[in-house]
Amino acid sequence: MDLSRFEKVSDVEWRVEPVGDMRAPAILYADADLVRDMDDKVFEQMTNVATLPGIVRASYAMPDAHWGYGFPIGGVAAFDADDGGVVSAGGVGFDISCGVRTHLTGLKAAAVEQKKDRLADALFAHIPAGLGSTGAITLDDAEMNAMLTDGAQWAVARGWGEAADLARIEEGGQMAGARPDCISDKAKTRQRREMGTLGSGNHYLEVQEVADVYDDAIAAAFGLAQGDAVVTIHCGSRGLGHQIGSEYLRDMALAAKNYGITLPDRELACAPIRSDIGQNYLGAMRAAVNCALANRQIIGHLTQEVFGHIFLKSQLKLMFDVSHNTCKEEAHDIDGKRRTLHVHRKGATRAFGPGHPSLPQALREVGQPVIIGGSMGTHSYILVGTAESEGKAFSSACHGAGRAMSRHAALKRWRGRELVDDLARRGIIVKSPSLRGVAEEAPGAYKDAGAVVDAAHAAGLARKVARLRPMICIKG
């Protein structure tokens, strides 16, 4: 993008004042190099979001921002129902509650290294991954609705994981306000055998080494130390979330004109928060959040089974689990007044600072862990939410490296077999049912995660705590 299209506020903050139909400014957090490398569509989409009714403060884009559906991926925007605010299915995305969790293994990376090949084979065999993957769990109608209502709490009640996990999961493992009745039979059918599966695309399970620690005190509070082995799981609500997104985007696009909403882009389909379709979507979306929380909880349990078999008496502990693609009802301070807002985070993560009441007691003093995934074969990062992030972007931060080129372009440039072999020479085992999928997710197809994280740190969105080196990557 052309930097001259923005007003430079700082080295990591760029602003577009309202023009035309914009109701608020658009603000991008990134350094100059990241901005230059972004597609012009990011500018178009972040300014389009600023035209939506009831938007509060600004339309934001994170350092990993790239072209998405309607909203940029890495987009954040909050809306006030009392001011005619809207909810947008495109502002949440198709993979509702795609998110990430990190487990502490209690093992050192050196011990894992000795059994790495065996561990990689066992994880790949035990955890279904790939396009259309299904698992051993089949849900009837009653269990489907129970899962959609109770989320990870449902999973724990049925023996997948420990009750102690729930305190380390966003929303305590259960998103309130879920309405399974607002989800189509087709969406439920797609999910019937997909619980406990990774799916495809950029979803993964990684065994990682804590390679560097930047903040000893916060790392200790999170349970991290240099040389530790951890496991990070990245996945979402699978076919159910995609079907919900597709159906409500269609319905919102058709209904927008009935609410007097003029859309600069049909992909920004939305509806007033207090409309029937707005409330139905929120109920369906919350149920999909529960689906994703339950799915990650089950995968965490399956991972524990593998570790417990290979490393006798090994007990995984959940550090934190947080979603990326959501619309959450949250209280925020706006011009000295506490207001209830609907905060859309699409390819962005919640990053609450110290003292936030939603954090578990063990983390409240230091702030929320912010888990930033790298691309396959590159470093990931753990950050911590900051108090100043509330005023920056509604306590939000980036969620990963962010794509730098399309999957189609990646396929033209890389071959999956060559990538697997190259990563193996670097000591990273990659297991995937699809070499095509490996090529689509080539490390070079993504931005530099380190640069993205450094920009988030410099902007005050979140603060660096640790860097994680991949050892094993199970790809969908």
C-alpha cells in the first residue's frame, strides 16, 4: 500500500480521517515495511468498515492485516446497539471461533527431541486432520445441542480433559447466549462427525520449544521457561461455523436494504444488532463458539493421551485458550463512559490487560496470554495483554503472521514434498494428509511473524513474553 494514503501518527500507527460515507476514522497498527507490503484491499476494507452504522471510535486493522471477506483479516470494530449498531457475519468470518490454545507439557524440549519421530507419528495417527476429516465421535441431535450450548464444559463432563482446564479457557469454556435453534440442520449435519478434528488450511497442532524468554516474570506466571516443550493447537468450528457464516451472510445481504443500510461492498452484509436476524445470528455464532471451544478441548485431551503413552506420567496443563473470529458483547470505556459494545474481531485476538475481571485469578494480576501463531516451520510467540490496549483497539491484538500471498500463488511457487524435506533438514517434522495443503501453507506465503509481533509490541497492543520454535507440526 502507498503510505501517502495515511496520516502517520507514529512509526506503528497510521490513520485515515473520515471522508465520504465514513462514520469514523480507520486506524492501522503496523510498521512502514508491513504497510507497504499489504494489499490495497486492506485500505479499502478497513475504510469500508468505518461506514457501517453505530461504529464506535474507529475501524482498526492489526499488523498482520490482509484481504478478507468484507472485513480485512486482522480487522477490529465495535458497534453500539443503542446507536443503531450492526452485527456483520463478514466481521466474524467463516471459521467462527477459530482460535488457539497452548498446553504446558512439564517436559524439556531435549527430552521430547529423543522421542520426536515416535511422538510425531503417534499424534498424526491419533488426531484426525485434513479437509473433510472425521473422528470417532458421532453426535446425535441431543448431544449436538448440548455441545452447542455448553462448549468445553460439555466436553469435560464427558471425560475429555479436566475441570481445571475451564478456568484457562475464554468465557470459562462456555459462551453464554448460544441458540442451537438458530442453526440449520445442514450446519449441524456437517459437524456431526467432526468433533476432535483439526480440519485443513492453516490449522495445526505443533510441539514447540520455548526458545527465548523476553519477560522472565510474566513467563513464570504463565508457567513458561526457556527450554520447555509446549503444545499449541490451532483450529475452529469446522463445517458448522462455515455453514453458519455462509447462510447468514446471504440472509444479511438480502435484508440490509430493508433496514435502510447501504453497503459499499456486498460482502459487508450486516443487520442491526437488535433486529431479529441480528439476534438470530448472534445466537448461532455463540453456539459455534461453543463448538470450537469443545473441539479444541477434545483435541487437547487426545494430545494428552499421546503424551501420556509416550512420556509416562506426563500431564499436560492448559496455559490458555482464546478465539480469533468472534463478535463479543463487552463493556468498554468510551470518552469516560462505560458502554456495552459488540466487538468484532476477525483474525484478531482478545488481549485483556492486568486486572480485567474476566481473567482467571491466577492470571488477573499479569494479564491475558496472547498466543501468536507463526507460519509452518517458523517461530510462534506468546505475548501478554496490556492496560493501554483498551484505548488502542478495544483490548485487541494480532493473531498470527498473516498471509502475504494467496494459496493459489503459493501452489505455483512451492511443492509440498520439497517443503517437508527442507523442514526435516532443519529439525522440524511435518505430518499432513495433503502435500498440496503443505504447499498452500508454505512459510514464505506468510508475513514475518517476528515483524508482526514487534509492531504489536511497539504499538502497545500486547507485550512480548516468549518465542517458540517448532519441533513437530501436524497440518490439516
